Amino acid sequence: MDSGTREQRIQANNERFRGANEAIHEQAERLGADMEQLPFLCEGPAEDCVEILRLTRDEYSDVRKHDDRYMRRWGTRIAKSRSVRSSSATMVTS
């Protein structure tokens, strides 16, 4: 698999998981979910990743302020990305 194809797959996965997370966030807001942290999907490159990340609404909103940032399970390695913030379970990359 050439790097262009791999990079396109990674980007497609990022967008797919981001869309799912946006739907989770919208539903939580609509329903007025009273939770300190909400469950979100890892936005890493693996199509079969089932990691659940827990973020506060403020943490989630902070990630979404930047179109090029994605939430990933701690330790996910992706070429050409850099960690911009992390916690014990979650890192945000761009």
C-alpha cells in the first residue's frame, strides 16, 4: 500500500469517527445528559478500534475548536502527527 493511499485511509477514518463523536455530543446536549464525562470513540486510524475515551464537555469542545485535531487512545502512533495535549488515557493530535 503506498503512503498516499494509507494517508487517505487514515484521514477517512479520522473523519468517520469524528462524525460519530459529533453525533454523540449533539445527542448528549439535546437530552441534557447529566454526566461529568461523556463517552467518545477513539479517532485513530484503525477501522476496528473500539476504544472508548471519556472527556468532559469542555475538553471535547476544546478539541473541536481545531479542525485538524483528533482524539486518540493514549499510545496510538501515527506518522506525521504530533501530540498537542494528553491525559492519562487520551491524547489529542494534529
